[in-house]
Amino acid sequence: MDWLDWARAVFALLATLALIAGVAYGARRLGMLQPRAPGERRLRIVESLMLDPRRRLLVVRWDEREHLILLSPGSDIVVSEAAAKTETPS
């Protein structure tokens, strides 16, 4: 390998690193890399109730909203939506 091949390899490495840095910078500017506190989740199942062997009701909390969802083999239906009740510390 002569010096031109080495220069080409170094330039390719620098160009690749610049592209990675540019994508990371763009993702951060667009809010795609929002840090979350450990253990903080936006979505959780509050309660589950089996109606019969094929159907189930779920209460799903998403941010500050609760959704009542009916799951069945044929389709899934959002039965109700409401603002989530705030939990009072006891």
C-alpha cells in the first residue's frame, strides 16, 4: 500500500465518523434522544379482567390518560377513554 491508499482509508474513516456525528446531532435536535429517568414508563397496564376464554378487558394508562380496551380474537376495541386519576400518597 502506498501513501495514497492510506490517505484514502483515513479520509473514508473521517467521512464515516462525520456522518455518524451528523445523524446523532440531528436526532438530538429533533428530540429523538430524550433521556428518561430509570424506571419511568409512559405505558402500563393498570388492571386486567378475563371476561371469558377468548375476551379480556384492559385498563391501560398512557401518560395522563386511561383507556378501557376490549381484546378479542376478531378485533380490539377502545371502549372508553378518560383522564387518569391522580394517585394520592398515603
